[in-house]
Amino acid sequence: MRAALLLPLVLLGACATQPDANPGSYTLGRGLVTYDELKRAKDKCVAAGGVVRPYTDGGDQYQLSNYQCVIAPKEKAQ
């Protein structure tokens, strides 16, 4: 009985997370990709020092959640 209750929670947790290339990267959000939304997200990403890239898992190209702002980790000063 416990396994039947635990399995859906585990599956929901797996669906809710997408692996990031590094901790500074983030997904662009929710909704449909429009020119204005993508431009706004790209400008915000570039200002943070990143670049917008689609996820490579073959997701829906018309959803903002399938794009991410990839921010390279800053190198430590020596």
C-alpha cells in the first residue's frame, strides 16, 4: 500500500525538475514562445552573462520551459 502511494510522488518529483548545466542556469519560465517573450528573456539572460539555449531532450519548441539561460560558472581568482 505504501509503495502505491509513494510511486506517484516520486514520479511527480522527477517531472518537476530539469537538470541544469550549472547552478547559475535557469529555465525561461512558462507559456508559449513569442517573439516578445523570447526577446525579453534573452535580454535578461545576456545581462546576467548567459546565453539562451533549448534543452536537448527533444521537448516542445513552442514552450518557454524548454529553453534555458545558460550562465557559465565564474572562475575563481587566484
